Amino acid sequence: MTEVTTVRDPAHQVHRPLRAWSAVALLTGVGVLNYADRFLPAILAEPIKAELHLSDTAIGVINGFGFLIVYAVVGIPIARISDKGTFGLVIAGCLTLWGAMTMLGGVVQSGYQLAATRIGVAIGEAGSNPAAHAYVARNFAPERRAAPLAITTLAIPISSAAGLLAGGMLAEYLGWRAAFAILGGLSVAAAPLLLAVLGPRQAMPPIPAPAQAVANKWWELLRIQNYLAIVAGVACISIAGYSLSTFAPAYLMRVRGMSLSEVGVQYGIASGAIGVLGLLVVGRLADMLSSKDKRWLLWLVIAVIVVALPFSILGFIVTQPGLAVFFIAMSYIVGAAYMAPSVAAIQLLVPTELRATASAIFLSAAAIIGASGPFLTGLISDALRDDIGVASLGRALTIVVPVAQVIAGICFAMAARGFNETVIDNGPALRQI
């Protein structure tokens, strides 16, 4: 009787389908701004490095290790606020902060100042994705979550393409500082619209005392072995993905002789188109196949890794720039396609009242471990430079990216073992959609 009352009580109803899908479309746009602002220093690494006199290791720390450590530390406390239903307030506030700090990045005069602005961006972006994941889980039935999650994850390839195109061309004609100011300003301007669509707060169903006790002990999530295996796999994917996003544009310019605008157009379009196609196919397959066996959410990620792995090596071996662009873009598909099925799988493993927190832990762990990717890549590149010159960056990427992807596949295979038996039932509250 209590469950029926919870479903029919208007104060606790989920958003209607039209509003929920409108929010998904808007969250996708916010995600584009999120990732575009996050990866802007990587896209513009060469002109920033030249003007601010930075090394590859410094670039790896500023846009990799340093950024992601801050992102990881603040993500969980912000997610605890999101789990109270304040999705709109959290995302709008975060959007405003990271946009303002990106704009400030356009006036820095040193590597230390750039690092300080990136800390602000990291704090802002840390709260956005967990709140978005929790919003989707709150407003879509379990068997229908992979599709909206795949759509929101379209932000990754779209932002890669948009950031490379817009950032590269803006920097080419107006300078890298103007690119920071314009893209950061777009984020600030989008915050009021998002708040209007999502609302400041969405009512959450009452939490029974036993469930409240679980919510207050969020660290109990770390006892779920399948969850930990997914987190480890995503962390390894992040090592490869962050290494590519930080250094692939610089590699194409430095080693393959492409200009900033050429990289922006060619690599931007290739990575964006391949990423979008991969996400749509994987998202659709995830919903179809997981309805028969939920382990397909994990098996699909393994399949994508297997397909992309040869390209992760060939992209840094071939000498023809066009082939290098295509192969690196194919390798990048892993970093785009894994998110939707991974998040959908995690949401099946955790209680309703811990969804944002579970996503925050998963993203924080991925950020902390993934941060080692750009750092190691930059370190290896600098160490090999005296021996092999500019080719050192390609050698470093060839070492870091494929190894991380292989380990990720092993982790997802481990997560699939006993997965169906670990899935929990969060009740019928979403069956009306």
C-alpha cells in the first residue's frame, strides 16, 4: 500500500515524458559545454605551451592530474546534495562556476595562473554529471535508461568536435585567449535556461528508515564487487581517453605537421562523427540486449574495446596524416561509447537514494586514476625527447593508450561475473513512464 501511495502522490511523481526528454536534450547541451571547456587547454596545448613556456609534463599536470584530482575530491560531497533532488540547482550553479573560470583562463599570464583557473573549472564540472545521471535514473524506468544516458553522453564526441572546430578556428584567427572567453561565456549564459527546465528541486519519494540508514553509509557501495570492477574498468578507459584528449591534437600538429585549423576541422569532424555513431549504436543495443540479459551492458563495452584496440596502435604508427586522424578517432570511440552502458549498469546495482553518489564515486575514481594518463604520457614523452625527438609523443601514446584499454576490458569481464545476481529492485515508482 505504501508503494502505491508513493507512485500516485503528485508531490513525488517523476517528470512527464515530454519534460524529461526536454531535460535530456538540454543536459546534452550542458554536457557539450562541460567537456568543451574541460578539454580546451588540450585542444590549444601548442599555442598555450609556446606562450606560457610550459613542458609536456606541465600540460599533463594542469589539464590532467591536477584538474582531475580536484574534480575527484569535490564530486562526492556535491553529489550528496544532488541525491536530495536538487538536480537543477546543482547543475546550474556548477555551470555558472566553470564557465566563469574558463573565461578567466583567457587572461592568465603564467602556468600557475592557468592551473588556478582550471581548479575552478574542475570544481564546477565535478557536480554536473552525477546530478545528470541521477536525474535520468529518477525520471526513466530501468529498462529505458540506456537510451537517454546515451543521448546525454553524445556530449563527449559532440564537444570533442565542437571544441576542436570552434577552439581551433577561434585560436587560429582570434587567438587562444578569445576561445577561452567565448566558450566560457556560453556556459554562463546557458545556466538560467537549464534551471527553468529542470526546476530548482524535484521532489523525491520518501525514504524508509532502513534505506535512510544505507544512504547515510554511502561507503557501503565499496563493498559491491561488481560495482568496483566497473569503476576500475572505467578508470582504465579514462587513462587512455584523457591521454588522447590531452595530447592527440598536439601529436597531429607536432609529429604529422598539421596546422591548428586542420586538426580542428579534420580530427574534430572525424572524432565527433565516429563518436556519435558509436554512442547511438551502443545505446540502442544496450537497451535492446540488456532487456534479455543485463550483462550486455558490460559485454558491449568489451566489444567496443576489442574493435578499437588495433586503431589505438595504428594511429601513432602510420605516417599519412589523414590515416592518423581516422585511426586516432576510431580509438577515441571507446572513451565515448563506454559511458551510457556503464552508468546504466551502475544504477542497477545501487539503491535509489545513492544514485548520484554512486556516479560521483565512479567518476571520481575514474578521474583520480585517469589523471595518471596525461601525466605518464607527458613524462614518457619528455624522457624520450632527447633520443627520438618529436616522435617521443607518439611513442608515449602508443605505450599508454592500448595497455590501459586492455586492462579495462579485463575489468569489465570481471564485472559481468555474477552481475545479474547482484542487481537490486528499486521498486515500481517509475513504471508509469
